[in-house]
Amino acid sequence: MFHLRFAKREDFPKIEKLAKECGVTSDLDFLSEIFMIAEDSIPFGFISMSIKDDTAYITNFVLLPSHRDKNLENLIIRVILNHALDMGLERAATDLKAWEDFFCEIGFVREGNFQVVNLKNFFKE
């Protein structure tokens, strides 16, 4: 059984290891909001966002290939976007090229170098 929750300080070394295993080269900002998905306390994915003005920027989205399936990916993104909406944010944006098709499929639209979505509209579905 898996658990999706806010990452805690003690999770950071495991998250960094997972990021390296998945080829994430950007530095992880542990001051941002990070949700971790794990099985038996072993993370197999995480998503992070930073906040600027009224926008949640999805900065990392990692999911081991062995755990990829559309329902799980959708669950993870819906949790972090719902969290952003609860924080009073209006939009979410990302420039993660590896996930570009996925974000388009779930309703994000291209604006310049980013894919964006209005959070209230996203949850009206």
C-alpha cells in the first residue's frame, strides 16, 4: 500500500537519492512544498512546487517508471493542485519538458515557455 503525504525533513535524503536515480539534475529546494509518495516508507515519487505571487510553479515531478500509470500520476497532480487552491493560489504553471504531454492531457495550456492552468477551472471538471 502506498502513502501520499507532505515530505518531512527526514525524507529529504531519500528524495534526493530518488531524484538522482531518475536523472533530475536541478537542485531540490526543500523550502518549497513537496509531496512524497512512498511504499513501506520508501519513496517512489515526489512532486514539488514553489510559490510566486498567485501562481504555484511545479518544479519537479518524479515517478519511478515501475510505478507509472495514469491514475497515480493524476492523483499526485490533483493533490498538489488542490493544496495550491486551498492556499488561495489562482494558477499553476510548469516548464517540465519530460511531462509536457501529460500536463496538456489534463488541461494545462501553453503560455510562452510554460504550461499553465487556472486552478478553479481545473477542479470544475
